Amino acid sequence: MKHFELLADALDYPLDYPEGSWLERLEQGCAALPQGPIRKGISAFLGRLEPLSVSEREELYTRTFDLNPTATPYLGYVIFGDSYQRGELMAALNRAQDELGVDGGGELPDHLRPVLRYLARADAPLPELLEILGPALKKIHKSLKTIDAHNPYLGLLGTTERALARLEVPQGGAG
């Protein structure tokens, strides 16, 4: 499930490193994906970011996810707030991510990036995670659309929703 890794990379802070440009790495990864809606969605996102300078990309990321508490990419927080349920989810995710060698990149285990990296490796993802994925992404997407209907990350979130919709969600739904 290489597309989950690429989606996680696209949700990284858009910082360029001496070994290469964040945008160029994403473009190469996108070119390696098979034709389809995921590749098309990531490509459209990259096309919207290409005209921006590195500092403009960084500012966009910060404005979108760090300064916007209603569009936070912490899935457990979006669904449960700061509650015992979120704590249980994070403990389970932490164990599951550790078992698969997922590097959280300094983020809490319920952040969308490590969750996507986990999904790229997990044969049978945690049912409690699968229950909240769709509802959490819908809330984040709706919040961001209300605040900034032209934000390029809206398309990336929509592409992520489409990719996640392919996963089997257990019966019962999130509470």
C-alpha cells in the first residue's frame, strides 16, 4: 500500500533537505503509483503547491494544521477530544506502530501521518482505528473547507478519504 506512505509524505511539513526537495520527492513517488484516483489526487495537490515558494508552502502547512485547532490531524482528538477513549486509542496505536517499526516522526500515534504509515504496513489494522478514520477525516475536511475553501490540502484530504474508503471498516461505527 505504497499510496499510504506517499500520502503520509505529502502531509509532512514541506521542508526541503540537502538531499532533495520535498516536492520533487513527492513528484517521483507520485509518478511511481499506478494510474487512478489516488495518483490523480496527489498529482493535483502537487500542482497546486508547485508555484509556491518553500516558505509559502511552510506557511500554508502551518496555517492549515498547526494554527487551526478544528482541522488538527490528530484523529483521536477529533473524535474523542482529550478523553480516556483517546488515551486508550493512542496506547493501542503506539503498541501497533512499534510492532511494525513505524517511525512517528515525533508525532503522537493518532496523528494522521504515523497512522497512514501504519496502514501502509499493517495487514489487519486495529478495528478501533478503522472505526474512527472516516468520521475523523470528514470532520477535518469539513472544518478546513469552512475556514478556507480554496486550501490545497482539501484535495489531499479528499484523496486520503478515498484511499481509506478502500479499507474494510468493522460493523458498528465510531461512538
